[in-house]
Amino acid sequence: MAVDLLLGLQWGDEGKGKIVDVLTKDYGIIARFQGGPNAGHTLEFDGIKHVLRTIPSGIFHKESMNIIGNGVVIDPVVFVKELEGLDKFGIDYKKTLIVSRKAHVILPTHRLLDAASEASKGKAKIGSTLKGIGPTYMDKTGRNGIRIGDLELANWEEKYRSLADKHEAMIKFYDVAIEYDLNELEKEFFEAVKALKELTFIDSEEYLNTAIKNGTTILAEGAQGSLLDIDFGTYPFVTSSNTTAAGACTGLGIAPNKVKEVYGIFKAYTTRVGSGPFPTELFDETGAKMAKIGNEFGAVTGRPRRCGWLDLVALKYAVQVNGVTQLMMMKGDVLSGFDTLKICTQYKYKGETISHLPYNIEPENVTPIYTEVKGWKEDLTGMTEASQLPKALNDYIDFLEKELEVPIKIVSVGPDRTQTIHR
Ligand code: IMP
């Protein structure tokens, strides 16, 4: 059997959690392959809203196994709080959630380093979620990190101490005022590690490849979005992992020829949280209206998200880099009530008209060129069938499919599991 990938195509927050939850019934395994508690995957069903951070979004389905792959970074403190949240719903996660020994551990000092690094950057700050993601991946690539498998070793606390001491020296180097009580943070951390060790740690690449041989269906769940990818995103305003399709191979240990469908998720408009360029950003009432109707506040940090029109130049780039085979359009309902809608189809770049995403998309270099289309007035949130969708929305979808050359298979018209239209 093959592996299907589900990826965000913009700057994150596309609604991956909801779609994984909707698709999980078709898969035996849901696997997270990168990122960590910087993610906030929101799921809504039976009138309850759940926000998952590191745990795969298949956890609410009893029949599927959930794997945290080697490409993920885990903060035991956040993770254990997430598990406690599941206790309320009687989820038997000790049976259905397993963790790769090769995933890296976020230490309390990684979080402090993140804060010190951001504070030292002043106006150039990335707008990090401050969950210690960057410093943990730096220790991974610097070959200093602590992995989940290390927690099974008798002397892992020695390794911890030497790394934490090194981090403390680095925090001083930043020369910014960061207040913390490391004893307190460590107490919480060691308690959380104890709880985390009650879960099963595995050689996940072996587990997944055996599952593939045995015919189990696997869905790899991405976090963040393609434009936050460390290589292909709007560097340096990106996260520290490969959020694109290739990241699923390195973050799970599956070969590229095992990948079949690549589901690409995008919002019917664009949002971004944190700093960095965003060519179609709106600073007017239209943007404020999208933010209000779309409830555009970060699931992890609560920060307001920046909003703007759909950017097809950026979306085409993400479709190409990921090899997307099917698209899913989220939050179509948020665009109800606009007389006209704008879609960015090209950029004016240094005086020239271009159709590809250039190296540099800062506002001084790029001006979006828009096509204007008719909006729709109907409330979509109660619709369940493709035949109910208004003509103007179908025209919007047709336009996008033609431009992107990939079919849009799902249109989401609200946050609940049931508000999902299959085409
Ligand atoms: P970090 O990954 O927390 O260091 O954040 C780096 C950048 O990625 C910041 O601009 C964050 O706002 C953004 N970011 C990280 N995770 C997410 C996410 O899950 N959704 C949206 N933006 C994110």
C-alpha cells in the first residue's frame, strides 16, 4: 500500500486538522512528520472544539494508529498537557499513539533560547511561536540534540545537563533580559518526561515500512505550510523544518516511490501569522472583515492573523514544489457577502510582469496583479452537497482549477466535520 500526504499550501492555518479528521476513517495510520507544538490543529465535532499540537489529528478515531515521526520535535511539558486534554474524552492513547525514538526533545532551555534569539532581533524578529522549535532543530542539525530514544538510556540526564548548561551560556551571550527560574522549569520537564515514558517508543521507519508491506493505508499529516518551509518558504521568516512533501520522506523514513496522493489544502483567501512578506495582504476593512468572519486568531498564540486575497502565484509554486494531486479549499463560507473578489494571478516584479514566485517578495519588489470575479451572497454553512453551491462560487472554483491544473475535491464550508462538501 502507499502513503498519501496532506499538506498546507500557504503560511499554515489552512485547516489541516479538520481534513485529517474527516479523512482518517480511510486510513489505518496517521503520521506527523515535522514541526512540533508550534502547530495548532483544530478539530470540531459534536459541538466540541479540540486543538492538537503534536499529536496527530487521527487520535479521535479508535481504529487508527497515530505515529509521531522522527522529523517531529516534542516538548514533553506541552505533550503531556495535550494527553491530559484527551483523558477527558476517554481516548485510549496508550494503545493508539506511538512515538519515534528518533524524534528530538525540546528542552526548557530551547524555549528560553528561542525567546532570547527573538528578543535580540528587535524589529527583524521572525514572529516565532516561541515554543523552542528553531533551537531544537539547530541542535538536531548541529548533532547535539537529545532524542526520544535517549530517554531510555540510564545516563540521559547527564547528557541533558551538559546541553542545558551550554544553552544557559548561550542565553547570556544574547545579552537580552530574559527572566526565568530554571529549577522550576526543570521540575515540570522531568515530571513530564516520566509521563511521556509511559507511551510506546518505536523505530518508526521500520514500523511504517512494515505497515506499507502489509497493506495498511497511511496518511502523513503536515504541519505549518509550504511558504514556511525552511528551504522553499519566505526565508528567514519561516519555521525550521521541511513542511513540503519531501519532509514527509525524511520525517518518516518512507521512500518517495511509496507516496501516492498529495492532498494540498488552501484557504479561499490567504492568512499569515508572524512577520514576513505577504504580497496580497489587506490593511483595510476588507481584510478586517475576513479576519472577523474567519475568526483569524492563532490557535497556539492567540495572535491575530494577517489576511489578504488569494495569491495564485504563491499557490502555484506550492502545488509545484509538492506535486499536489488533489486540492481542498477551506473556509469558502468566509467569503460569502463580498460583491467582488480579487485573485492575484501575477506579480509586477521590478517593473516586469511575472507568473512565478521570485527569490524576493518584499513589498518594495512585488506588486500583485489581480483578476476580479463576482462574489456570492448565500450562506454556505448549512450546505452539504456540491449541487447546492452558488454559481459564483462554482465559477471561482473553476477559475482556480484551470489556473492550478489540479482538481479541487473538497470544499469546506465551516469548522465542523459535517461542513465538508466532496466534489
Ligand atoms: P516557529 O516555527 O515557532 O519558530 O515560528 C516561525 C514562523 O512560523 C512564525 O512566523 C510563526 O508565526 C510561523 N508558524 C509556526 N507554526 C505555525 C503554524 O502552525 N501556523 C501558522 N504559522 C506558524
